[in-house]
Amino acid sequence: MPENHIPEVRRQYETLPYPPRDPEDERKRLISTWLESLPMINHYCFGGRQSFGQGFRALVAGGGTGDATIYLAEQLKHTDATIVHLDLSDASNAIARERARVRGLSNIEWIRDSILNLPSLGLSPFDYVNCSGVLHHLADPDQGLHALRHVLKPDGALGIMVYAAVGRTAIYQTQSLMRLINGAEEDPARKIAATRDILGSLPPGNWFRRSQDLHHDHRMGDAGIYDLFLHSQDRAYTAGEIFDWFQDDHGLHLEFTDVARGRSPYLPHMVLGRKPPDRIAELRAMPRRKQYEVAELLGGEIITHSFYATSDDRTAAYGDINAVPFYFHEPLTGEIVARVFNTNRGQPFILNHENARLSVRVNPGRYGAKLLGMIDGNLSFGEIFDHFRAGWHGQAAAPSNEALFDDLRESYETLNAVDRLLLRHPS
């Protein structure tokens, strides 16, 4: 293994594969991973034009026990796509392979190796590369990113997750605490036992006790406790540092999307909710990067940064008359959304979204609720606008496409910010 790999890290994942998974559970449920939802990848990385056929290739680099690999393979099993699962842990690979066997998946190739060796493995380039929860465990994370880019097609996309510094403040305090308590102890079982003992006795003022609702790994058994509190190589980043690294140093375009919440926790006006301060207009006018830095500190609860990285901005464009809008991640229908956005009869209202932990003021516009009600996942914006004008009864001329796009913009941007309204091309 390359020197960049900390030997203790590899030993950890051989002894305690992470995340802990029982392959037999595949008979009962499919675990989805947020970044690997194909409609999301299509919207943010391929302008809504990716068919995921014609030899589509995906790499899961540092795939662990297989969550992202299995989810991709299940979604792509009726195509000619190939998924490559790469991980340095034999124990983790064994669990992932058994999960695939239980599901009857035959579209996965298995490699036991380090992501740092990718440039020398002779693999054909990939359309999509997932690397979730890996780079922050390397001695030199940037070397890992260079390795990932080496096997990525020029028009391909990265799906990345790294730890977030602000939301994990209490984690790093607890890691320091356990290093002091465990001292020279090397037995993982004894270190885990000591951690359990301390966690059960934390005083009320302890930062982890006061913020433990943000974290769940310690509830996943020994592997979760070790990964969260006892990891030998663990770093985190602020949103600004992600921009420094991926955008400034590597020239990549970034699209952030927090699990279940999209980019809403990175937008100050959404974080501040129903009673924003007087300066909210100034905050919304800030450059994107600065808004993200402000929002991360305002909210204080982003524990991981999940994002897509591409060589340029390839997000499906709002304003394209041929784009097909569709609701996603929840069983939403046009009728349901139209009813919500017409709560105040076309006037600004407070949109409450429990799953996204969002409460924000929205101006639906004159026609927004009706237009949202016509979205069915099949009609393009052009067809929706034509249907809208076909029923026009006003004395003035029916609004143009540009006017309807402008009127719908705030509603679209609000729903898109939580990734509940995405776009694809008709092809």
C-alpha cells in the first residue's frame, strides 16, 4: 500500500468494516445514497441529458461495505452500465460482494486496492466517480483527488463527501478526550469499552451531549463508535476550504447537496427561516461562496459536505423551454404542490418542509401555483406553458414564455434548493 495510507486505518476497516451491514437485509430493503440517485447525477452533472446507457461507467472509490455500489448497480441493472467497486479492506469487500450476490447483481467489478493506486491500475476512464468518506482519512487528501481525476473522463463527474468542520466540533473535542483517557491503549475492544463508558456519563455541559442529535454513527455498534471517536486519521473542512481546494486549486465547478436538504443549509435566507434579519437582502446578494460560508456558521449543523464536482457548470438550466421538470425524493404530485403554493391565494407564504428541516418565506407569483400543478414529469416547460395559455381568459394578452419563467422562478428555486424539483432533457 502507498505510504499515504495510514496502516492503522486499514487495520480498522479489516477489524470493523464500516458501515456495518448484514447482507441478508438486502432481501428486505434497498439502502439509497443521496449522491448516487441517477436523476440527481443527471441534473447536476450532465445537463439532464445522460441516458446512463451506451457503456456508462461508474467507479465507487473506497466503497467500503457497498452502500453506494449496490444502489448504483440496482438502479443500472437493466442497462449496459458497469460499476467498479474499489476498496483496500478484504473484510469490507466481502460484505459488499455478498450483498450483491443476495440481490443477484452482475454488473459490478471488484478490485481490492487503494484509491491512490488508481493511476497505475489500467482502468478505462469513468463517467462518474463516487468517493464518499475517504479523502479525509488520507495523509495527503489532495493526492487522492489527483488519483480520482486521473481515471475520470473530461466530461465526467465526481460525487464527493468529506467531513464538515463546524458541525463536527463536538466530535473532535470527544476524540481529544478519548485520546487522553485511552492513552497508550492499543486494544480496539478496550478503547471502545472506555468510550461507551464515558459517553454514558457525560455531564450536561459537554458539547457532544448537547449536540448528539446531529450524529448517529455511535448508535451503529462498535464500528460506528470507533469510526466516530477513535479514528486514527480524520480531518474536516469548512465550505470555504472546499472551494479553496476543489475550485481554486483544481478549477472544478461545485454543486453542494446535503442529504435530504439539498443546498438549503448553505443559503442564509433558508437557514434563517421565517424571521430573517433586516440584512437578508444583503446576504442573498453575496457571492455564492460567501453565502455558503455564512450559512454554515449560522446553522452550525452541517456535519458532512456532499457535492458534485465537474470541469465546468453542467447543471440542467432553468429557462430552457425544452427541459422537463419533475418532482423527486418524495411522492409529490402537481396537485399537492399547487395546493401548498396556493395556501395564501398567490401571496407570499411560509413554506414548511419537515424532511428538509426548512421553514422559509416564498413568493409563488401570480401563476406559480397553477404552473406547479401542471408538472407531471413528462411535459416540458414549453408544453406546460402552452397548456397554461390554452386556458387563458384574461383581457390582456397571455404571458410569454419569458414572463412565465420569471413568475415561476422563486417557486422553482425554492423547491430545487431542496432537490425536490429537478430537470431532465426529453431525450
